[in-house]
Amino acid sequence: MCGIVGYTGRRKAAPILLDALSRLEYRGYDSAGLAVRDGEKLAEVVKATGKLIHLADKTDQGRALEGNCGIGHTRWATHGDPSLINAHPHVSGNCSGSGSGEVESEVVGVHNGIIENFAELKDKLLRHGYTFYSETDTEVLIKLVDYYYRKYKIGPVDAINRMMVRVRGSYALALMFRDYPGEIFAARKDSPMIIGTKDGETYLASDVPAILKYTREVYYIDNLQVARIAPGQVTFYDLNGDEVELPRTEITWDAAAAERGGFEHFMLKEIHEQPAAVRDTLNSLIRDGRIDLSASGLTEEELRAAEQIDIVACGSAWHVGMAAQYVIEGLAGLPVRVELASEFRYRQLPLNERTLVIVISQSGETADSLAALRVAKERGAKTLAIVNVIGSTIAREADHVLYTLAGPEIAVATTKAYSAQLVTADVLAVELASVRGMMDDARRDELLAELMTLPDKINRILEEKERLQWFSSKIANTHDIFFIGRGLDYAISLEGSLKMKEISYIHSEAYAAGELKHGTISLIENNTLVIGVLTQNDLYEKTLSNMMECKSRGAYLMGLTTNGHFSVEDSVNFTVYIPKTDGFFMASLAVIPLQLLAYYTSVNRGLDVDKPRNLAKSVTVE
């Protein structure tokens, strides 16, 4: 996810902007840039690809840029390849955007989000004489503002408002206009943005940690609002151009906790951060189309030597293990056991140096998982940790560690950490299969390419969340929910059921669909909600048949399946479709609607989504 920062005040802007951007690095990015103005002079734009340190070196840690007003950006490529020319800031003129220097341009800006109708808007601007130097939707956005500013000879606020009426998509936008030195104009829709003031200085950022060092007095700009920012002051406007008052909030959390931004709950924010979490994690493991686990120290020889894999975890991480079991066994042909960490240490499992024990934990401090890790090491097994927190105890004590790049996760019910763990396990499964000769290079490359499509497919699911919001209102008063599936769909059902029960407090269970007639079906009565997960083509008909048995006993049915299985609508009451992917990777997509359903059900029941009763984020005692 991109990062935006801005500053105007009495101090030199560039060093502050660089420092603020460094506090957003956890979001992931491929390039960075600054635009700084020194009074009446033209804006100076500097960009660099790769890590932020390259931009810092290019500007002598910001000291080479004169001026007290500026904006900065870290970009993760969406429209256009990661490159210097596509990096932000973008300008309204015909600058090539190739590196650095003063730009003769009316408008300079940075942007987070995606503009869905950018191609249509680009065609319009081309007809009006504009040319484009980049492949980005952001350049279109900047030039659209410039078009309205020039054509109607109106002020920045009115020009931005006209832009917002025409644009479809999400954005957090920060702009500087040549005619307004010392000022920054900002706008947002769906993408969060905050503005802080202190001692005659004003700061702008896409997340609190970026500016928490400088001020704890912030404003949360609302959807479809514009902010006019000057040193020590900010004025807000609605879509009609009228001034509006916004409350000022004092941030009392520490930097890691202050990340909700414009979302109603941390959980919803973190659900929407899953494309970025999955992408960042995949990019840390797959480089130039090849798996690279060198950072973990795990060698191909060790993977080839493994004769048995034990996956040990708790809660949602255990569900990751359940999904990974099907993927590793299916791809690599290795026997896999999935053990609850709280039980592992009390069993006399046969372990030796040819057993690879994989411990999965978001925090890296889970007490039962840590104890299981120590038992595994004592018994001579090789150990691999999959964790999200660098330097955590499990990460330090395991023989090898793969870090997920989910970033801080605040909501108790895990979402993005689960998804990051899941793709980490998938990459590991592909590597195991490859080094053990269970697949050829063509199949490996095909699977890796498919993994890299998952972030965009998750985004497509999120765009359809309104249907799930509507359905959740229909089931909010349900007393019992059963999730059923076969194979990998059963593992998905486990996580869907846990999400529902832990934040909505509705009794919910997951069952292997074939087990229904061995007792569970006796619980089905009129209007019992049964959610069938139907993503595995070879098991689709069998699970659907099990759902029909429930329907004949009065159950109300929801089907979760892939695009193409449209006939399911003839059998169930409500259907959710997800994009197609390789069958082994379906869990990454199928879990998203189940997370959203649980979230909206909890909201509809008026519950504390982020802090469900009796639960803690990390269980650090047995």
C-alpha cells in the first residue's frame, strides 16, 4: 500500500518528509519521491526507485532540497511498471518524470488508490491537447484537476471538487499549485488520510505513524472532502465548496496502534490491506520469477532431506496449517501432520532429524507454539518458523524463519496475517515439490505466476463487499451456522467458522461435508444457516449433494464457489462467487468473503468488532 506525507511550516520540508516516509515503509513500496517548493520558486521533484535510502542519498538526506513546503510518496505499482517515470509525484505538464529538477507545471501531486475510469478520462484529456509521459492513473488524475483549474479559471478547491465528481475509484490525494506557494491541497475517497497541526506547522499523511513524532493533534478528513493546508492551519470543504468543521483528535495510542485511519474498524482496514500483505509477502519470497528462501537460511538440501512435516499452530494459524497440509501433500507428495500447539507438547510423536516442524504464529510469542517449538528441537527435529514479527521469540529460537509482511495487525480477529501465512505456506509447498523433483519447471513457473495474481483477485472480491453486507443483515439474528466443505474447502470452512463465532458470538461450527450424516445433520432444523464452500472442482458435486440433504431438512443455504459454477444458484438461497485460480490456492480467495460476512454480521449485531469479549490478540500464557 502506498504512503503519502506532506509538510508546510517554518522548517526545511524534505528531511521531515523523508523521516515520515520511513515510518510508512512497512506498507511496502517499489519507488519513492518528493516535491518541494521554496517560496515563489517552481516545485523541485526528485524520484528514486527501490528503497527509500536511494531517495535519501539522491537528496543528501533531504538537505539538498530548499523549501518549507512539500509532499512525498512511496509507491507500490498498480498502473504501470515500477520505474522512475511512473514514480510519484506526478505533474500536470509534459515533464518526463525521469528523475529530478524544477518542473514548469501548474499542479504537482501524489496519490494513493486506484482510479477505475482513468482510461475514459485519459481519452477526454487527450482530446483537449494533453499528453502523457507515464502509464499511471495518477497522472490522469493530476491533469484532470489541471484541466478544470485552467478551463473554468477557478480555485484549487473548486477544481478538485469537479474532479471528484467525475472520478470513480478510491484515492487519497495531495496537491501543490504553482499559484499558491506554501500551501497543500488534499482530498480523499475511501483511502485514509490524516492532517495534523502543531506550533505553526501542518503535517499530512496516509497513516498516523508517519507524523506521530511531530504531533498528536490530528484531523481525519472525511470522504469527498477537500482540505486547504497552510502553516499551522487547515480548512475543510465539502463537495459543494462550503467550509465544514471537523473535530480535532488527540492521538493517545502508540505509533503501532494508531493505524485505523478512515476505516470504521481496524478489522475492516486490515481486510482491505490483504492484497498488499499478500503481495508484499510474495515479493519477499519470489524474486525474478524464482523462489528465494535464502533469507531464512533454509537450503534445498534440507528440504530434500525432509521425510515428514509437522505443522504446529493455534487458532487461525492452525487453519493455515490445515490448508497447507492439502497443498504440500498434493504438490510435494510429503506426509504432513497438523497439530494443535497446545496438544503437541503432550504427545509422544515420533520426531527425528528428518522431520521438519513448521511453527506458525503471527506474533511469534504464542506460548503454546513456543513450547511446541522447544519440544521439537529437544527431540532433534529441524524447525522453521512462519511469523510476522521480526525478532520475536519464536523467530529467534527456530532454526529457520520465514517472515510474513502483513504489517501491524491490531484487530483481535486475524485477517491479513492469516492470508500472508497462507501464501507463505503455498510458496513453501511449491519449493518442496520443485526441489524434490515432483514437478517440472513449467508447472512451477505456472504456479508461481498464479500466486502473483492473487492480490488483484482479492481486490476484485473486496469490490463486491456490498452484497455480503446486505446478506449479513438477513442472517444477523441466526442462532446456529454450519460451514461445510471437502478437502481444502474443509480447511477454508474452519477459518470461516472461527471468524464468525469469535466476533459475532453466533454459534458456528465447521464440518467435513461427508461427516454430516454421522451425527451433525440431526442439528439441522428450519432456517439453520448452512454455508457450503465449493471451490474444488472434483468435490463440487459431492458437497452440493450434502447441502441438498440439509435443505430437505429446512436449512437455509449459502454457496461459496468459483466463477463458472453458476448452476449452484438453482439449488441455494444465496451465492457468492470468487475468481478462478489454481485449486491449490483457493483458500486465499475463498476466505475473503467469509471474513467480510463475519465482520458485517458483527457490525449488524452492534458488537465490538476489533475487541471481542474474552479474547486477546496474542495468547502469551498457556
